[in-house]
Amino acid sequence: MRKFRRALDASELFELRLLNRRYTWSNGRASPTLVHLDRVFCNHDWSNLFPEIGLQALSSSLSDHCPLFLCSQKQQPRKATFRFEHFWIRIQDFNEVVSQAWAKPVAGINPMMRLHNRLRLTVFDLKSWSKSLFINARLQLNLANEAILRLETAQETRQLSETELNLSKDLKHQVLGWAAIERSRRRQCSRLTQIREGDACTKFFHQRANGRRKRNLIAYLKNQENVIVWSHEEKEEILYRFYNDLLGTRVERTQSIDWNNLQLCRIEDNDLDMPFTEEEVEHTIKMLPAEKAPGPDGFTRIFYKKCWQTIKDDIMAAMSSFYNLRAGPLEHLNGANIVLIPKTETPEYAKDFRPISLVHSFGKLITKTLAIRLSRHMDQLISSSQSAFIKGRCIHDNYMYVRNLARAYH
């Protein structure tokens, strides 16, 4: 087996994940021995040629081994959404584009509505600006490589002029710039935030992104009758029913906790209820993770950090409106994308997925600011003299209070 593993490493092969079974061989006894013996390996070039191929196990009719079947696992086309590209901040005209978009007149009386409209205008202008810059970038890259090749070929028979040498240097700088941009984009798609952009090649990030896409693909689901469904509409219906019953149904409480009898200490800190300050919000922006997955608006912390001087007046006006309970149309700035993360290697039922919420960047800014205020008193909120149950309940209630405060005002 050691030689076999070394052969796989030398050939740069990796295993295709089996989608619908955990084992492929059985001895057929009453108390069977189940083993995953049959496997399929491929290299990265083949995986890039067939990115939508999945591996499934069929029924073992005439053998104790399950036949393995390579089939297409086409994903449902998703609606194109805005995602803030991190390499934009390195381009010279980025701040100017954001400033011009933010200075445009917008409709709305409430600060929340004005902030929502300004973010929408910024999204539109950034997309148009990016498209105008990089619509022919790949064609320009190929032309630059071809020109460099011809200049190097000509250099073998004659001496290049000063103009040709300068042209070759400029073309090489252009190729390096495009490679850096492409590496940054692939790194953002791969979600490998712990690796610097110069520590891995574009191909590595591309393969990582394809692996994440295949791993998160819900190939099939089983309904309540254990019937396997493959179509997107049927899977969507199963997931909707499950999480609507789990999260969307209000259940009346039969018991409650008498917090007065717990004799918990009372925190006397007027700063917990003070209005938001510009320094406090700016500190929160610095504390937020830089490259986490964005919410429905598509903006990450890098946008707020780089454009703070441009957007701070509207941000503070919206947060002040929230503090004074004049939230207005908060639903525009408080949405969330529900993402299902598999909890097992072979998820088959809706319960095998863990839902997480990717909230709007402004809603995250409010909850993070309140959480930082509350964190100074966390040692007092969690009393060492109380039972483990009471400790856990206190942590849960305070966390849910901070997380859902924005939704409570809606």
C-alpha cells in the first residue's frame, strides 16, 4: 500500500468522492462486513476538462462489488450576483469611481433608504467600471504573449532596437499584472484566506475552487418516504419544507426561566446604551474579518475600510437612525443568504446540512459593534457560581440578543 500511495503521488492522482454510498463491497452475511474497496482516481487536467462529473455506486446484482458509474452532475444555473473583487482596491481609479458614485443624488428621506440607494449605485458603477477595464483583458494577454514571443525570436537573428526593448519590457509588465489579478480572483473564489496571494499559483486556487464546488453540490436528496429525488425542483421542495417546519414555525413555550430568582449581577455601564460614535464604528470595521464570504449586498470589510472617508457620513446617519428606533426600511439592509453546509461525508437528508446565514454588511456592522460593547462585561454575565445550564443559557440569550437586535426593530 505504501508503494501504491507513492505511485498515486508520483502520478499526481486524487480520488473522486463517491456521492451516494459509503461502502462498495459486502460479504453478504447476516452481519455483513462493509468496506470501501472500489475507487476511481483522476488527475487535475481531467477534472478541469469535466468539472461536472460525479461518481455514483450502482446496485451489486451479480457481484459483491458495487459498479461505479461516472455521470454528469450539472448544477442549477445561479442568478448572477454582485461580489466585491478585492483586487479592485489596488487599481488607481478605484477610489475615484466610488467617490463619484457615492456623490450622486439619491431618493429617500430615511437615512436607511438613502444608504441602500447609494450602495446600489455603487454596485452598478463598480460593475460597469470593472467590465470596461477587463472585458478584453484575456485577448490583450494573448496578444502580449504573442508579441513577446516574436520579439524574442527576432532577437536570435538580430539586435533589437531601443523601442523594441522598451516594448518588450512593457508587455512583460502587462502580463505580470494580469497574472496577479487572475491569482487574486482565483484566491477569493477558493476561500483560502490563510494563504497569501503570492504563495500559490492560479492553477492551485482554481482547483481548490472546483473542489469546493463539487463538495458543496447537493447531488440528490431523500424525502420522508426514503425516495431519492434528483431534480432541482424536488430537492428545493424538500429543503423548503424541512427548514420551514424547523425555523419558520412559531411554537408556544410551555416553560420559562424566572430570571429574577437567579440573582444575577446587574451591570451598571451607561456606555452600553450610548449613541454610536464614529471612532467606535471605525474600530469595529478594523475588527471585522477581511475576506469572509459576503452577504446579499456583496460587500466585504475591505470596501468599508478603504472607502471609510467617503461613506462614513451616510453610515453614521443610518446607524444613528437605528439607535433612535427610526429604522425605516431596514429590510433592505438586513437581509441574509442561507447557505447549507454538509455535516457528513455523504449527506442524504435535509437534516444532514447545517444552515448558516450570510448577513448584509450593514447588519453585521451593527451587531458586531453591539457585541464589542457587551464583550467587556462577559466575565460578569457568566457567573462562576451558577450551574452549567444557567451559564450556557446566559451565553445563548446574550448572543441571540446581539445577533437579532437589528431584526427585532424590523
